[in-house]
Amino acid sequence: MSLDLAPDRPPTAVTEAAAVSGDVAVSAAEEARAPLTPNALRAIVRELAERPDQWIHHVRLSTDERWYRRLVADDDHEVWLISWLPGQSTGFHDHGGSRGAFTVALGELEELSLGGPDQGLLIRRVPAGTARAFGPEYVHDVRNTASGPAVTLHAYSPPLSSMAHYDLRAGGLVRTSEEGPQQW
């Protein structure tokens, strides 16, 4: 199954100049490798969340751990569907240098992140209909602290190649492990 959710991109100065010079193939390949912006990723997950007929039939609930399924795997981005039962969480993790966005399609989650040396730990309630977007260096912990299940849609660009996990200690985040696509 392939959902084509990539937003149309207007021509850039690079592609227009390449068209004039006749070097369109190289520029198109370079453009395809360019990561989507966090705002573009947010638009992708919001649009998909508004079309539950495209994903709701895939949702599964697992008491052992969060359940997930990749819905889109393109050269420049991917989209994941994740379900969460109460008490399930990611732990602090990064996205291996990818930009990302997620939206809560059903239920409610909580997101923890570090707001910098002066702000400490930030805790955000993320109800259904809320979308969050972030850059390539973002580290957070997402968890279901509600009394019912939740379903989220996540987009990453470029597609995830690794994820590092962290423990939150008195001195800040300490990297504890890394996983790659073979673990997903």
C-alpha cells in the first residue's frame, strides 16, 4: 500500500536554472534528497489524520508495547501510524538527524522535552487534533498518561536511519543506546 501524501513543491531557483542549462536530472535528484521542512511534515500528518479511512483499519492495540506500522516510504519522507495504550511511552529519544512531525488523531498524549538550561523539563499535553513539528536535533519522550488508548501519525524526513535513546539524569540527558531500521 502506498499513500502519496507528498505535497506539491513549487519550482525552486535551482530547478529553474537547471532547466535553462539542460541539467534537469541532476537538480531533480538533488531536490528529491532535500529533507522536507517540519512545517511540510506537519501538513502531511494533519492531512492524513483528517482522512481516517486511509489508516484506521490498520490500527492494532498491543498490551506488550506500542504498536506501529509504516504507511508511506518515499525517498524524501516516511509516515508511521502508532497506537498507544495507557502507560506506554517512547522514553527519551532522537530521530537520527531527521526532521519530524506528529499529530494525535485519537486520544491524548503527553510530550516531555528539555527547554534549555533555564527552562528545565517541559511537559506538554497533546490532545487529539494537535500537531507538533521539530527539527533534526530534537529529543523528546512521548507517553500516554490518559485513561484510554491513543493513535498518532508521524512523518520524518529524511526517512529514519537511526534513533538514539537517552536517560534523563540530574545533569541532563545521557545517551544509552541506538537502534536502526532492523529493530523496527
